[in-house]
Amino acid sequence: MSWKSLVVLVLLAAGLGGFFYYDTYWLAPAREKTESVKGRLWTVEPKDVQTLTLKRKTDTVKLARAGDGGWEMLEPVKTRGDRNAVDGVVTTLATLRVDREIDGSPAKLSEFGLDPPEVQVTLEAKGRAEPLVLLIGGKNPTGAWVYGKEGSKSAVLALSEGVGRDVARPLAELRDKTVLSFDRKSITAVDLDVAGDRMTVEPQESGTWQITKPRALKADADLMADFLEKLASARAKEFVDDTPKTLAPYGLDRPATVTLWIGKDKERSSKALLLGRQDKDKKGVYVMRQGEPGVMLVGEELWTAVPKTVGVLRDKVVLAYAYDKVAKIALEHAKGGVTLERDGSGWKLTAPEPLKADPGAVNGVLWRIRDLRASGFLSEDARDVPRYLAKPEVTVRIWEEGGKEPKVLLVASSRETRGGQPVALAAVAGQGPVMLVEGKALEDLARTASDLRDKSLLPAFELGDVKRARVAGGGKSLLIERKGEAEWQVLEPSKGKAKEARVSDLLLTLKALRWKEIASAKGDDAGRFGLDRPELEVTLSKADGAELATLLVGKEEGDRTYVRVKTSPSIYVIDSKLVRDLRKAPSEIPG
């Protein structure tokens, strides 16, 4: 190929590329825009509309676009407009298409419901010196569309029935129903004044909250989060009265007040909500924004969430600790002492004897401590702890990683009751306050080694480790073998298919077996428990033929069945219901 031909080809390629770029980024968008406005009443985009006025027979609604892109209602009341609702109406009007022209020179506009019109719509838009005006009349006989007329033009048009529905939306639908708009991250303090109880609570860098007035106390972070969530999401159920003559009927003459302080120093500002009486019939509470005359009704859940006293607002966590950093736990009570230490991802008992611990049982104790909450406070002074808890019935010590000294929880019984239920005394050693907690905490925390030790009957295994399983008893024997990921087949007494779901049930039952008590630690008198001649034997094997576990099942006495594992002499008691499922395996698995 000559250099001249190469130059020509390069120029042609460049020209085609340039045309493609011009068509893609200039001509195509222009064509799409032209196509999108074809048939529209007006060539105006919704984003360019600055004001919307709906002059209706019963009211006139005027809205103007605000600086943040939302809407401000100017008439009939000055308030915030509902952005989504107003944007929807504006989009409907700006993109309105004419179905057809009904009459170019109508003799009587009243015949079309246009004299007077149902609604006179006026839009003011960027780049237009004159406003856009549309009259909306009545519906046609079928109700499929409405009659309309553009400004001073004489023609009567057929328009979508949807535009008539949108411009007739009730005033309440066009108003912003947000009770109090705020950014939770910008809050620097919250003042609460409820029935004369005045409180101030401030957020801390750690994500917690601190009561600063009337006295310094840690606040309930979960309660504050829930309250602010309810406040932020509160919506007006009803706009009751925009210009009330008196506030007394709504309980707003002597309201509770929630004040949010936003920002710091010179940029600090506040927003306040006044809360009046509850209306049980309407399941709401009357509120008004400070500085605005209108009364609204909001859902009663907002009033329920308002912290009304220091006792409600303060933190009720009895003992705070980091669960994932707990390295050691010690329980002391009348039943004896127990010490546990973290062992990898699990736990082990180190006293009164070394044993593997049940992770679920240990976590149950830790979660019980974590979730323990005060129902009352007897003293804030740490010096009163020895007076109230001189002889604690349960002592819990928790060591966290890196900590030299444990956190010590003291719990003792009390003669008091709350709501007819017994309560207990609790305090953290060396700290205030002395608290009341539910009485059941004493029982829940007084766990013994027997309660916390691992009660797994069979050695731990995964379902995928099992290659073969044999169930023998009552003169029958069933042998099954895994053939795939989840496929099993029967080898004995005769080859055939196995029900995979029932095999999974069998393995899961074996894996989950837990003993209730030890009948004989050394396996003495096996005949007494029916284990000299077991009624049922279940064996699990791996792919290499090695035995995973063998369970021997003996005598059944009501809800108690005696069993043991082949590798250990100890005889245990398990729930008879679990064994009954195992006994059904030979007849239910084949098929």
C-alpha cells in the first residue's frame, strides 16, 4: 500500500470517528429532546418552573421554589411544601400533552366547565417573560379526560384526566408533613422540659450521650437514638388549625418542649417543638413548631418516645463491658465457684475442674449481664455499696483483654417488689449507683460447672465428613453411603435409594445431641441402664473407613433414655424424643 493510500484511509477513519462523536454527543441528544417535547402543551422543563399557583373554587395555593430545590408554600398559609408532591404536580403540568382539540371557537365555555374553571393554573418559569396559564374544566362524559384551555387562546382541548386529579389535590397533600427537620449529626444538645422536669443531654464523641442538667449522669444511648429517630420521622397526620384562637383545647397553652441545638459557637441555632395533650380517639398528640402558629396532630408514638424524667433518660446498663474482649469470667455463689477462660473461639472451664465449656451457655451468661438493666436507683454514692451489698449472693468478675483488674458485679436479694415482681440489688464494686434489677437475675447468674460445661454427646463433626452411617437395632440393620454432595444410597439390607432429607435429619439429630445429666460417670452397672445389650447402635464413618462416632442407646424410662458413646464408659441421660427419631431411621430412610 502506498503512503498516499494510507493517508486517505487515515483521513476517512478520522472523519467517520468525528461524525460518530458529533452524532452521539450532539445530534442524538438534540433528536431525543425534540422527540420528548413533541405533542406537549408547553416546551418547558420541570426544573425551570419557579412558581406554581393553583386558583381553585375553594382556595388558592401558591408555591415558590426554595434555594435547596424544595418548595415553600406562600398561600393560603406560609409553610414548607411537600417536595415530592409538588414536584409531581409540576412535572405533570410541564410535560402535559394535548390529546386533541375539541372546539376551536366554543360558543360557551361553561359547557366545558371552563367558565368559571375548576382550576386556573399559572406557572412562572426561567427564560419566560410571561407566565404560562392553563384553565382546567370538567370531565368529558366518559371521564377519560378533562377539558382545558391555554391562557387567552380560544380553543378547548382534551387533556389527560390525570392533570385534573393532580391540580385538585387537597391542600394537606401539598404541605410538608415533616414535623421537625434536622440533621442528627449536627445536634450539639437537646433540652427537654416536661411537666416542670428540665433536662439537658449532650452527645459525646464516643457516640454516647451525657445528661448535663439537672446533674451529670450517663444517658441511655439507645433511648436517645430511638427518640431522635421517632422525632425525625414524625409526620403530621392532620393540620388541625393554622390560626387557632386559643391553644388550651390542644394542651399547648402549657406544653412540654423539646429543643434541639444545632451547631456550635456563633453558628449555633435551635429548633423547638411544643407538645400538648394526647388525643386517644385519634391516637395522636397535638404539637406546634415554636414560632409558628399552626397546630398539627402527630402519631402518639412520638409522645411515647419522649424521655419525660431523669430516671427514664439516664443510662440503665448495670455493667458495661466489651463482649469481644472478655478473656476470663468468674462466678461466685452458694452453689460453688466457676471460672472460665476464652479458648480460641470457644470457652473452657478452669475451675472447679478443667472441662470444655458450652459456648452457648457461657454466651448466655455474658448476654444476661450485658442486657441487665436497672429498674430503680437507691443511691448514687459508691460509699453506700458495702451497706446495701455487704453479703452479695452472686459475684461476677469479668476480665477484659489488657485489663489488670476485673470488673466486679455484686448481686443480692431484696425484699422490694416492682409491679408485683421480685427485684434484686445490684452494683459494680467500688462504684455507684446501687440499683434494683429483676429478681430472676440471681438465678440466671448463679450458674454451676454442670450448667456451663459442654454437654455434646458425640465428638464434633461436620455433615460433609460422614461417608457412611449404620443404624442397627431390633434385629434390623441399615447401612447408607454418600454418593455425592447430598446424594445417599442404601447398601443394606438391600441396595436402593435413600431419602436425602431423612439422612440429613438423622445426622443433624446426632450432631445436636446433648445430655441432661450423668447417670454413671464410670459406667458401673451397665445392665441397670440397658447398655449391657444396647437396643440401638448408630455408627458414623469417614471416607477412609475411620470411625467418627458410635452411639449406644439403652433403656427408655419415660422422657429419660440412657446412652453412652463407644469410646467412653460414662452413661448419660438424654431426652427420649430424640432417640425415638433415631429408631425410625431404618424404616423412614429407604425409598
